[in-house]
Amino acid sequence: MLATIGSAIGLFAATNIDDIVVLTVLFLASSRGKPRPWQIVAGQYLGFITLVVISVIAALGLTIVPDEWVGFLGLIPLGIGIWTLVRGLRRNGDDDDDDDKISAVGLWGVAGITIANGADNISLYTPIFRTSTPGDVVTMIVVFLILVAVWCAAGRLIGTHKAVTETLERVEHWLVPIVFIGLGLFILIESGVIVRLFEVLA
């Protein structure tokens, strides 16, 4: 049991360390009004549970989306980042509208980002679930769900810390879209889905 819990903690940390950055940015934006903290937490849970369900289904030998095309999920954060950037440029730095500049990210937006950023979760969870006993799988999932709360708390602590917010306020207008655009491009490039698409079209 202890070995399973320890493995689950290490596995979660390895596959979700980048989520701390995303959560920090989201909670930084929430200090302006949107998205609301409950939307961030609920969206994170919804997205993560979806990743776990997909991993369990894949571990049972079923395939929902072919692995080689999962990378297209990177279009979700990329689209949100571009939308946020365009809205910010249209306002041309109007401070009165700062609260709205990430309004595209609500409950479903956060869930979508979490899922899009979870290709590594699925690729690692699936073989581990497949080779573990049902009891160990349940234990790992429980540990994962507890750690999602810890991750959200860490993101909120960093994203709402006075020193952090004061430092990031100057670049927040650009930080939010850049993080999401960068995340989307990373997923698309790292997954190799763009190369495979060109190979299919060629």
C-alpha cells in the first residue's frame, strides 16, 4: 500500500509539474475577476478525471482517440491564448477592461486546457493501470485526486501571493496569452502531430 502511494505521488508530480505554471497564471487572472477560483478548481478536477477515465479505458484495451492524433488537443490552449491576445490588443491596454481579458477561460476552458496538457498523463497512466491490480489502481486514483487539490492550493498560493502579483502585474497583459499559446504550440510540436498530418496530406 505504501509503495503504491509513493509511486502514485511520484507519477503525479512527474506528469503534472507543468500544471503548476498554468494554475498560477489562472489564479493570477482570477484576482481580476475571471476565471473564478471555483471554476479553476472544478475545471482542473473535471479535466483530470477525464484523463484518468481515458487512461483506464485505454488500459482495458479500448481506444477512443488514436494516440498519434491526441496532440491536436493542443489547439485548445492555443486557441484560448490567441483569443485572449486578440481581445487584449483590441482594447489597446485599456485598464478598465482588464478583468475581462481572460473571460474565454471558464470552467470548460480550464478543463479543456487540463485535458490538452495531459497527453503525458495518458501515456504513462495507461501501461501502469494495465499492469496493476484493481486495488492498486483505485489507490493511485484516490492519491491523484487528493494531489489535484494540493496542486490547486499551490497554484493559488503562488498566483495570489502579494510579491508575485505585484511583480507579474506589469506583464500580466501579455503573460496569460503567451503561456497558453506556448503550451498549445509545445503540445502540437512535441506530439509530432503536425508532421504526421503533413505526411498524410502528402
